Amino acid sequence: MAEGEGRITVRVDFQFPDNMPLLSADLASCQALPDKGIFHLSFFQSQLPMVLSESDPPTSVTAQCVARLAITPPVMQSIIDLLQTNFGKFVARLTQEELREPAPRSLPGRRRPRGHGKS
């Protein structure tokens, strides 16, 4: 069969339920599970104290998982491509000064747990 033969194109109608919450995440984890042929993507919200004391900073904070997804390699590749493209467009619109500003809710000296954040 020639490439593209026997394939059809189907339009996807993306729907967002009215009651679906929009959650924020400030930490993420990606686990590759080659033996299962999938990736696990997990997104977390760190639970920072309302008031931080420089004289007695916390030694740890809790990060609550708000979403966990099982992703196949082809979908993972399309997500990576989508994120790279959109992040590139986002960064192109920012000034260098805006890029240097700390992220909201940052905690001085906070270390990310192994396997979380950028890999």
C-alpha cells in the first residue's frame, strides 16, 4: 500500500465540559515506561505556607497531584512539538527583562524533587 493510501482525515471537535475546572500546576513529572509503551505525565500544585519566615523557612512543602495522564509515544511526540512551537511563540513576545522575573509563588531556596520539572 502506498503511503497515505487507505487513510482518511477526520476533524476532531474538541469539547470542554462547562463544569470542568481549570487547575494550575507549578511542578510536573514525566516517567517513561518503555516496558509498557507509555509515559506518565503528572502535574502538581505546591502547597506553600501563607507566610514565609526568613528566620525559620520550611524544610519541605507538599505538592498535591492535580492531574495524571498515560500518554502513548506518538501522542507524547505531538505534545512535545505542540509545546515547543507554542512556547517559542510565547517567548518571542516577551522582552528579556520579563523572562528574568521570578515565577509567581516561588520559594527562595526551594529544590524540586528528583524527576520533577524540566528534564
